[in-house]
Amino acid sequence: MAERGDSNPRDPSGPNGFQDRRLQPLGHLSIGPFLIFVAHFVATFSSFVASFRVQKGQIFQRHGAWHLRYRVNGKQVCQKLTDYNDEYRTLRSVRPLADEFAAIC
């Protein structure tokens, strides 16, 4: 009787060559220098944008008045904007005062 061998041959036609071929057209390039460049660009750009950022602060109502809380050199500062009255009842009505104050500072 003839031996039939394994019913599930492991390598019937020999190695297929995938070990010799690249997976993508340019293969696995070294991406380290590119990542360093991108990190430097992001850090420079974010500091550039931060220098032009306009601080809005937080507007809140307390003790019958509207206040603006913001930071100057890392220290929190609070400034009274106006008294609470019929003209300034909502946050939306007080926002122009806060924007005007922020433009001055």
C-alpha cells in the first residue's frame, strides 16, 4: 500500500517568497526623523497661536452684580463689570462689556 502523506500538507509548493518582499511600496522607512520634525513644528506653532489667543475669562453673577474672572501672569483676578439690573439680566447682555474690558487689558 502506498503512503499518502499528510492530509493537510504544510508547504505543498515550497516557500512563497513573502519573507523577501516588502509589504508596501516603500517598505518600512525609518519614521523617527520625521516624527521629530512634526513634534518641533507642532510645539512652535502652538506657542505662536498662544501668543495671539484672546482670553475671554468667566462671567458670573454674584452679590447683585456681574463679575469677570480671568488670569494675569498665572494669578486669578476678578473684576466687577456692572450691577445686575433690567438692562443686564443675562449673560448674553453682559458679554459685550467683558469683551470691551478684555480689549483694554
